[in-house]
Amino acid sequence: MRDRNLEGLTILPIAGVVEVGASRLFTATLAITDGEGVLELVHACRAGGVGEVRSRLSARIGPSLAAMATVRPGIDPSDPIVSALLGAGIVRTLSATGDLYGHALSGGGDLVVMQRRS
């Protein structure tokens, strides 16, 4: 990494340092087939860890479905569920800032998009 010089002070970026209790962007994706068709879901939130994400998702869709979801830090724009359910602008914003416009996720909000196809 390149050093940045600010009025004679050298600031060295420290990779991999995360504040204790800090929240960051997580996304969860789910695609299941049942008797009614296919249910697809994308959930995005800022959380302290995977357990918190699953808890928040569980409150929306129940613990058994939340347990089946794939949860990852950040967002994977190449995930087929992400690309099918979220617009390119939302994906770019989440990738670049880890939040939505107006800091909706930093304020404790969740983005949940579900689609059922037969």
C-alpha cells in the first residue's frame, strides 16, 4: 500500500484492523423450491457478525429458512440471486459504500427483496 503524507506526518494504512463491535455490510441469499414454485431472497444489513445477520433474517422469514441462507460479508455482484433481484445501481452503491443512500443500513435498517416464481 502507498503511504499518504499529511503536513509532514506519514499515515500508514493498517490492513485487516476492525473496531471491536463495528458493523459492516453482510448479505444473505436464499433460493428454495417448494410446492408453490421458487422463492428467492436477498437480505442486506450492517451487522457485527454472521450470527446477528441470521437473527435479523430469522425474524423475517423464520429460523429454518434463515439457517438455509448463504450469508457473506460484503456483497457478491456476480451472485445470480443478487443480480436477479437488485438493480445494478443498488449493487454498485452497496459495493462502494457498504450502505444505501441516506445511510439506511447504518441506521439499523435492512434491505429485503423476495420474489416467488411458479
